[in-house]
Amino acid sequence: MLTIFQRHIIQKTSRSSFPYSTMSSSTAKTSASSIETSFKPAPKLVASDLNPHALNAKYAVRGKIPTKAEQLRQELASKSHSLPFNKIINANIGNPQQLDQKPLTFYREILAILQYPELLKKDAASEIFPADIIDHSKTLLSHIGSLGAYSHSQGVAHVRKSVAEFISKRDGYEASADDIFLTAGASTAVSYLLGLLSLGPKTGFLIPIPQYPLYTATLALNNSTALPYYLNESDNWSVDSDELVKVIENAKAKGVSPRCLVLINPGNPTGAILKKEAIADLLTVAAKYGLVVIADEVYQENVYKGEFVSVKKVLKELQSLDKQGIYSNVQLASLHSTSKGISGECGQRGGYMELVNFDDSVRAQVMKLASISLCPPVSGQALVELMVNPPKKGDPSYELYIKERTFIFNSLKERSRLLYAAFNEMEGVSCQEPEGAMYCFPNIELSQKVYEAAEKVGMEPDEFYCSELLDNTGICAVPGSGFGQVDGTWHVRTTFLAPGTEWIGAWRDFHAKFVAKYNK
Amino acid sequence: MLTIFQRHIIQKTSRSSFPYSTMSSSTAKTSASSIETSFKPAPKLVASDLNPHALNAKYAVRGKIPTKAEQLRQELASKSHSLPFNKIINANIGNPQQLDQKPLTFYREILAILQYPELLKKDAASEIFPADIIDHSKTLLSHIGSLGAYSHSQGVAHVRKSVAEFISKRDGYEASADDIFLTAGASTAVSYLLGLLSLGPKTGFLIPIPQYPLYTATLALNNSTALPYYLNESDNWSVDSDELVKVIENAKAKGVSPRCLVLINPGNPTGAILKKEAIADLLTVAAKYGLVVIADEVYQENVYKGEFVSVKKVLKELQSLDKQGIYSNVQLASLHSTSKGISGECGQRGGYMELVNFDDSVRAQVMKLASISLCPPVSGQALVELMVNPPKKGDPSYELYIKERTFIFNSLKERSRLLYAAFNEMEGVSCQEPEGAMYCFPNIELSQKVYEAAEKVGMEPDEFYCSELLDNTGICAVPGSGFGQVDGTWHVRTTFLAPGTEWIGAWRDFHAKFVAKYNK
């Protein structure tokens, strides 16, 4: 018998009220009847007892300012609030359907049928759903089975095939379904890849600055080293290979071995689009230094100026011209998602990654990680299929689909213009022209007075600006310090998703008052 | 300018065919026009270059045998195959809707409306959907908004409130929506918790053996130490607190600090249900040693014999009687999922965890990890709501709901009986009576001849048995070595989800031949 279980808790309590009174007759070898009650209980854990790498991870998009916005939203719900605004404008996160954006009818009709295939048996089905929707749904059901069954951990084969066809068509170069892994948004892909490539603090990951903080957060979790390479703000956040090589050589000199290069194109938070030539340069650096390239291309549909060219396409072009074989070992993981683009289906958690040129043994490890998570949400997988395989000209659903897409695209583009113009009219603010994605990242001059006011409340100056903006207008934007910026410069990331233009006016008014108070 | 980019790739190729020929006139600071082509490309990564902790992780449920089953399934698709069976029986994974099980109509009707709320505006809506389905959907839509929007990272507040009410009712003790985190299945919860609690190899996690391999796989990823405590097979896989305390003291003597105790109840792969008294004992050990308790209770609806009592309920009972405060610091994370139970909606990735008695600073870290993943699939969150808030007596959907549930439950129970009986009739096989979950875990005697045959093909003896079973019958089951077992004993985990009884007969026949060949 146990020695630590000595006294009987039942003896300490009223027998009749004790729910375990039957226990004393239990035949179990040990039971509550032998519980010692004299020991001093061990203390509860507090944060400092936890994994220090997890503690180090920061994620500003849902950090302090958004948390405060949530509290203010609850305050607004009470009628007696005294806030100087009536709603929260969530400009902190690329979440289109939280705001104005309607889902595409084509997607949702099919997802409804997949959820409830019995709909097809109802008499009214052919009145409710266009014929191509019914056909498309039947095909998908035949491949997927039930949305409620785990799929293959790599994703439904039929969907992976469609993704490969989509990529082949987009780039003009073959893609294989075997190289496609369906994921829950792009975040899962980042987690698998950075997790596998991390060997501790001596492993370096080249991360653009400013960056989407998922990257630094995931590296912190994996106790690996982020090697920031700064984008050139004055040249619309272009990448400078000089800078990249310097960062690599500096890291190596310090004993950190660079093994991965992250590109975000179109850029988050910058809204900039990489030129083909710049991508070619980056791939050359990757080839020379053996860097696995992660191309975060989730905004590939959000292009308002210029052209999106995939890293895969540039790699294939280089390889096709490359008689010396210098590009033959470049390993590329390209990520896409149903959360952004025109779909904006963030909550559905659909996405994929293409692993180009990876060794089979490495791919098997990615597969194992995917297996441990069982499978990505199957409805999200279906959505990936719909994203890459939309209605074709002549299909009954085609016109509405195009109309809805065009409306969404034009709204995004127009709002990006308005916001861009507004920032450049504000005193001490300069903003690069957003070419893609869903964000502006204006540079905001902040004075010594702001520094002091921020320090008093324990904030960074840009955090202070965002906090004041929120308190005065209800607009929730994220300080640039959450994404990284050149020391001494200050930025704010805002989406251009919020409907209407009133909030832009409110920001303008706030800024004028802020400048009057702090910058004069 | 860069010094490493010296030569011009264009000079090496035909100018006219080169897609980058326009680049030479590019104004970009660096461009492909300055790419050096003389360097030796760095080699590709192979598995041994990857994170050794990730390499160490094993996940048998989708391991070698299931992978082989997938290949055989493809072979079956070709008409000229010469396999001695016509289909693969996937008994390797608790995936009910891959097999016979139909989704509950109540769930799917509402999920269809949530995906496509326009359905409610169609004239036919009231003919297709019962009134309570329409009402329930409208309520959910008013709280969730679009399934395509990221929700709060902790999950939709309304759903968390429903979960808290469900728990309060189940246990007779208050639960709070603030303590509920919605998750993508239960796996995400395990990943967050083990990740946060891991401080490297000196941190120990008490894991029941046999276990669901998600636990050891996640610990391997986190480079922490699994402290196996063996369940007592001869007493239907009961937990012995003696054993637990021994494991703890041994670990401490070796410098490993135990910080977490994992319970799986009902058991996977054992199918056993923990008694209240046993849970009380385990909680006492947790109180004394300061172990965070993770209660994996995803099979709480799958109870065929005896009664499921939640760890939360036992903890609350103990606390209510506990005048010395010995249970006051016990921290409990209880996990549930829409994947198992009667729902069986694995592919929808819904789940929740309740964090009982955690310090706010720890909960904030869980919240941060949830934020980094943005949010669980919103349709999965809706499904959690439906699981905990089903039709009530008198609702139009009630009768069908009960009928479907009863059918599923009875089928599971009946198949568990049949399989249990079949195993106990097989020579050299003994099987504990499955009380819950979806699995049998029979003990199979294997002879020296099997050991030798297995060694020849580089397999464990139980893996060899499963491999032969698969090759001869198409039944895919998982070797006990993937779950852990007492040295020298051999087991197989099989679900009892596959429809029909033919496959059970095929297994019986196979086993007789296997015994004749190897055990005589």
C-alpha cells in the first residue's frame, strides 16, 4: 500500500454529506479512503514557471492594443458609457468578414451542400442551387466523403491535384499533387517548417523587417534566432541583396548558421510587391548559402498595382536557364491561404503549401508533423478546392461570381487609395503606396514629448500613439514595434478593410490634435 | 554593389530566349543581371539536418502499417490486383464517418445554414428545415457573424458560455466561460499545454501506458521527458497510485522534476473507464506533487458499461470536503472534442478545454499561443455549441436527433461486444472488456517463431502480426508498440467502428492460420 496516503478524508467530514461515503467499501486497491490530508499542497504554477521560449514569443496583432479594444467594445455595449465614439473599428487584423466583406456565394452554396448533402435530395434543391453548384458539390462529395471524417493528413488527394493544376496554370511550370500539403491557414505551414528547421539558437532565419509577427513568435517558441533583414522603406520597402548578404555574413561570423530565408510577397505589413529581379537575387543568395526559402504568398490575389510573380515561377525560370546547376538545390516552400485574397475566409482555416525540390526524407518529416495534428479542417480543404477551381465562363454561377469578386477587389483597391492619400496629407506622416495585401504601414514622426508621455505609461512611443488613437476614435491599429522597424522610426499598421470613410476622417482629426498637443 | 554577384547569367545564355532579358535595363539597385554563376550550390537538406526533437517524435496511428494500407488501397483500385481481399478495413483510427457512421442531421442542417445564411431567405427554407433549426441557426449567426471571420482566439464567447453551462449541468459544479478555450479538436489543447509546461529533459510528464501516442509525440517535439506509469491490464487497465508515486519518486531521484499528470478517461487505447475513487487518488497525488492534471475526456459520451465521472467533478467534490486546503492548488485542464462521442465529426476539428484553477498569468500564456494560431475553425466552434446544446424535448428536431444518436450508440456498443467476444475466443488472445471509447486492445501471445520472422523483416513482433493481418485480410490495425505495453507483452489496437461482422470473421480465420503457422 501507499505510504503517503495515510489518513482518511472521510473521517474529517460529516459522513452523511460526503459523496464518497460509498468509497470506503470500494474494492479498489487504493481509494480516496486512504487519502492523506496532512501534507502541504504544492503551489500553483505562475508564468515564470513556464517554458521560457514560449514566454519570449510576442504576437502584436492580437496584443495589448487589440485587447484594450475588446474591453472598450464591452464598455460600448453598456448604454451609460462616456466614450467619445460609438464603435470599435478593427483595423488591427486582416479579417475582412468581421467587417464589411460578404463571402462569395459560390463558396458558400457548395460548403452548405457539403455540410448537409441531404439538401440535394430536397425537391427545392434545383430551385435553390444553380446546376454547376450541384455538379461541383457532387464531385467534391465523391472525393471527400463526409466533412466529418479525418482526411489523409496531407489533405484530400483530389484537392491537392486541383491545387497542383492551379499552380501549373499560374506559373507555366508543372506542379505535382505530391508536393502539396493542405494546411489550416498558412500559419500551420509556418509552424511545421520553422519547427523542423530549428536546431536552437545557432540556427538563423532571415526574416524581413518589418514582418508579420507570426515568424518571430514561432522562432521564439522554437528557441531559434531571427536574422532580421531590413526592407528599404524609401524605395517602397524593396529588398536589398547587399543587406541580405551582410546579415548572413555577420551571423556566420557570430557562429549562427543561416538556414532559411522568409519572403512575404505581397508584403505584410508593408503592402509592397517584390519585383521578379529582386526575387531572382534572393534565390541566388539562397542557392549560394543553402537557405530553405519560405515564400509567404497569401496575398497573391491582393494586387492593386504592378504584378505578382510567384517565387516558384522565378525559381523555375532560373533553373531552366541555369546550365551550371547553381539553382538545382534550392528548396522552396510556398504558402497560400483561403483567409486573404478575395476569399477572405479567415475563420474557415484553409490553406496549402507547396514543397518544391525538398528531399523525400525531409518531406516525410513534414508529413509526420501533419499526421500528429491528424488533418486540416476538411471544410477548409474544400474551400481551397473552390478557391483554385472557380466557376468557368458559361457556368451558371460564373457571372455572379465575377460580379462579387470585382466588387470586393474594387472596394479594397479604392479604400487603399483613400487611406494612402489621407496618410500623406497628415502632418509628419509619410506612407508608401500600397501595391498589394490589405495594409498601410505609414511612418509617423513622433516628438520628444511623445517619448516622454509614452515612457510615463510604460509604452513604446508608437504604442502610445495607437493607444491614444484607440481611446479617442475607437480605431484599433497596431504599433509598428510589433512588426519591427528601423530604430528611431515609428509606424502603425492598419488594414484598409473597414467600411466607409468616416473613420479615416476621424483618424485625420485625431492626428491633427495629437500633433498640436505633442509635436508643437 | 554586391561583391559576390559578379557575373551575368544573361551572358551565359541566349539573350533572346532569356525571360529576364529586360532585367538588364532594370533600375533596381541589384538585379539578376549581376548574379554570379560560378559558385558551388549548397547541398539540399536531408532529414538528419532537421530538428532532432522532431525526428524523435513517433505517431503510430498514422505510421508504417496505415501507410502500407494506403498503398494497398491504391493497388485494389487497379482491376488486375491479386490481393486476397477486396477492401481495406480502416480499424487503425477512430474516424467513424470514414466508415459507416452518418452525421447527426441536427448538426449538419445548422452547419449548412451557417455556411450559407441566404438559405433562410429562400421560400423553401421552412419546408426544408424544422423551426427549431432555423431559430438555433439565427441565434448562432447573431453571435458568430460569418464563419469566414476570425473569431476571438479563445473562441466565440457565446459558445464558451454554452460549454460552461454544459459542464455545470454535467458535474453539478459551476463552470465559467472565461475558463473555456475552444480548440481545433483536442490535439491543439495538448500541444499548447505540453508546450508551455516543457522546460526540457528535466521536466517529466506522467503518461499512462498504454497511451494515445499524441502525448509522447508532443513531448518528443518539446524535448521533455515522458514518465510512463503502467496501467494494470489484469484489472481492466486500472490505475495504481502506488505505481504512480513510485514513478514520481524514481524520476525525482534521477533529477527529473514531474510537473504534469495525463489521464485518458475513457481510455485510449484501453477502452477502460476510471472509477471515481481512482480519480480521487490521482488528484491527491497531483495535489501533493504539484502536478498539472490534463484530463483527456474526449470519449466521455462513449460509455457502454459503468459511468463516466469527470475529473473536474471529482476535484470539486474533494475541494468541497477539503478543510485543510490540500486540493486548493490543483490545476486541471479538461479536454473534450466533437471528433469522438456520438458526433464523430473528426474532420470538422472542433473541441474545447476547460482550465480549472490556473493562475491568470499562465492562462494569459495559453491565450497568447491561441492568438498565434489566430483562431480555431469557426465551423468547428459552432459544432461544439451544437454538441453541448442539442434539441430539447418538444423541439421539432428532438425525435430524429434521439433516434439517430440511439442508433449510433447501440451500433458502437454492439460492435464492441462482438469484437470483444471474438478476441476472447481466439487462441492465445485475451481482451479486457471495453467499457468506453472506440477501441479494443487485445493481448496477443506471440511465439519465438514470430520474433524470428519479425526480426528478419526489421519489425517488432506485434508490428509483424499487424502487417500479416493487413496483407491477408485488408484489416488495418495498429501494433501495441505504438501505444506502449509491458515488455514482452504484445497487443493490437483496433477500433470497433468498421461496419458489418465479416471482417471480424476474417480476423478470426487469419488468426487461426497465423497461430498454426507460428505458434505451434
